[in-house]
Amino acid sequence: MRQTPVSTFMDVTEMLERYRDKSLSPVEVLESTIERIEALNPTLNAVGHTFFDTARVQAKSAERHYARGSDVSLPLAGVPVVVKEDEPVQGQPWTQGSKVYEDLIATHTSTFVQRIVDAGAIVHARSTAPEFSSAAFTQSELWGVTRNPWNTKYSSGGSSGGSAVALATGMTHLATGSDVAGSIRTPSSLNGIVGFKPPHGRVPVDPPFNLDRYCHCGPMARTVSDCLTLQSVIAGPTSADIASHVPASPLPGLATHSLTGMRIAVIPALGDWPVDPDVAANTAKLVDTLTALGARTEIIEVDLSRAAIMRAAAIHYDHVFGASISAEASAHPDKVTEYAKEFARWARRTRGDATFLDGLAIEAELYSSIGSLFDTYDALITPAVVTDGFLAGVDYVGHGINVAGTELGFYLEAVPAITFNILSNCPVLTIPTGFARNGIPTGTQIVTRPYDDHTAFAIGLALEEVLPYPGNHPDCQAFS
């Protein structure tokens, strides 16, 4: 194969086309990706474990694959993909960001990661995450602080923060994330990339959390089209997950994305949530953009209570996710981080004496409020995170966060994305919208009717053609 310059920010669609016409080699792409990791990771801590030797063997195999002219059976052949460290991959460390499991080796591979491997992708590294993916920032005793490349005084966000930073800086071309409290959408927003929270059941999840409606695994990428490419590989039912949804979404072949006649509501502030002015302004600007694309767009207000939403979430977490962290903390009190313990304490404290049924009653009211909007609108657009960033190295134990002059008692209250973990059947695509004054990117959620993945991606693809995504921003080269 002839040698050509390799862009670490090349779209996967272009990469695959060039693999097929033999103007680019998977070996070249992998080596440029490894160079980025070696240059940037010591400062940013986006990836923990690396598998460069194995990846190089796989890249050579992918090169031979394209030399034979065969590509249909392996839709991601030769594409570097980072897998978040909370996912099991057989034979690889499965630390879950915790000292408790720093020596654990996975004995199986989760179904959706196996689909990525079977598609020919190269898993060259594992991205960092906070302990047990329990925080909206990314730092751990194992890997240190994962920093935001746009302004290293700030965190990457979390819990899929390593995946987001790896994508933003060219350390990978695709990545996976998981989302039980906005963990795909928060770091996607804060790093200027794209993330998708599939509706519950669309992408298989390992038991027992596959039965937790708040829990989702999904794709992360630099562009909507790349995110769609990965989602098309990992989605679909399996007998290994009784909760997996049937049928699979008809995303492959999504060629047209006209917004003409579509009704879209833009919600700069979800209910009574305070919102950083830059986040709100960049969200509101989408009205004119969407209208120019043919949509009937308007800014609306919704009558939602932040306190009620967070209490419903806390009740759920205290019974499920928080309960699992509490069990780990009880068994390993000297190894579990204070921020993980604080998450469990917050859930228990906020729940009070409420029962699981009480939580379901609050959730039902929320379903009614948001569900009625879909009688009028095809999509809702609202910020995933309302702050312009979480400070790097701060664990927010013992204090909250100030957002637009309002003091929030627990920092996780700055993540209204949690609303759509409660409304788990709604697909949510997060896209970049611009920058805050501190240099941190801002993002927004595209929320659609239950299991209507198609509309979420259609809107994202249309916006992608006209918005200046950070990945194409000149400052992006400042990472090198």
C-alpha cells in the first residue's frame, strides 16, 4: 500500500472508504493513534490499559483483509475503538476504576463489545472511568485525574470521561460508554463530541444491570455519522439479555434526514434547573439553525421540579446502583473512594423513608409531563449538563456546586440528563453546540419519542452539516 498522510481526526466513513480503495492502511491509522496516546495520555489520563502489540497484529490482519477486497462481513475492520474500562473483555483487566478490582481479569466479553470485536474493530486501549462509574467527573486511585483537553483545569466529565477525551484528542476513532446517570452525555457535552444513550433494551447489557431501566450502554464518536456507524453494529436483541428490545432499530441505510415539517421544541432550561448562561445561549441558538433546516421550531418552558426528579433518581439509586456501591464500601472500606461512598450516602439521604413505590409514583408524573409534549413535538432539545465544567481533581465531597448563582447541594444536580435515565425508553443523542467562555465545549440533548432512534439521528445528521463541530475547530490541533 502506498503511504499517505494520516489524519487522526478522519471520519470513520472516509477511513473505511480509503481502506477499501487501498489509499490508506489500518497499520498507518493505528500507528498514528498510538502516537497520540503516547504524546498526550501522560497529561490527560484518558486511557489506562493499552494493548498495542496485539493491536498491531490485528491491524496487519485488517490490511490483508482489504487487500483481498472483502469488507462486507467486517464493517469495522481496522478501526481503532476504545472500550470503557467498566466493560468486561475476556483476558483483559476489568478494574472498574477501583483498587478493589485492580488485579481482576475478565473471564467473558459483554455481548455488545463482542459485536464490536466480531465486526473487525481493533480494541487498542481501555478508557478511564471513575470508581464503579459513580461520578460525573473522571478520576481514580488507579489512573489519577482525567483532564479536559480544552482546558486542563477542568475535568473530562464522567463517567465515560476517558472515552470522550480519547475521541476529542485523536487517541481513538470510536469509543464505548455507559450511562446510568448521564455518563455518556455529560462527558460528550464537556468535550465537544457526540454520544448516544440508546433506549433501554436497544443495546444488550450484562446482568444484573440489564434489568435496571436506568442503565444503558452506547456509542461515542466525534461525529453523528460515526456514532450511527457504531450504534448500527452494537444494537439489536440477544438471548443473553432478556431485556434487549425487539425488533432492532432500522438505522442502517439512514440516508435522508430532511427536517422539513418536523416539530421541535428547544428547552434551554429544563424546568427549574439553573443553567450556565453560555450553555443556555448556545442551546437557544439552535432555534434559528433548525428553522433554517425546515423544522417548525420554538423555545418552550416545561413545568418540572429539579428536586422531584433528583429524589426519584435517588430512590432508584439507593435500591440498585447505590446499594451495590454501599456493599462494596462495606466489604472494602479502605479501598473505596470517598466520592463513591458519597454517591451512595446522597442517595440514601435524599431517599429518606420513601419506598420504591413512592419513587415510581414520582417517575409516573414525569412520564406524563414529558410524554404529553410528544403529542405536539417530534423532538425535544435541552442541555445534558447545566454547568460549564467540573474542576479537575475535585471530588465534590462535602460541598456542592454553584451554577448561574444558584448553589446546588450535591454536584450531580448539575446533570439534568438524569431525567432521561428515568425516561429510559427515550433515545437521546448528545451533540456539540459551541463553547463556554472558559474554553470548555457545550452540548445539548436531542430527545425523541420512545424507541424513535431514527428521528434523533436524522436531526443530528442534519445539524452536523451546518454546525461547526469542535473536532473541526482549529484549536483542536492545540492538543498536539
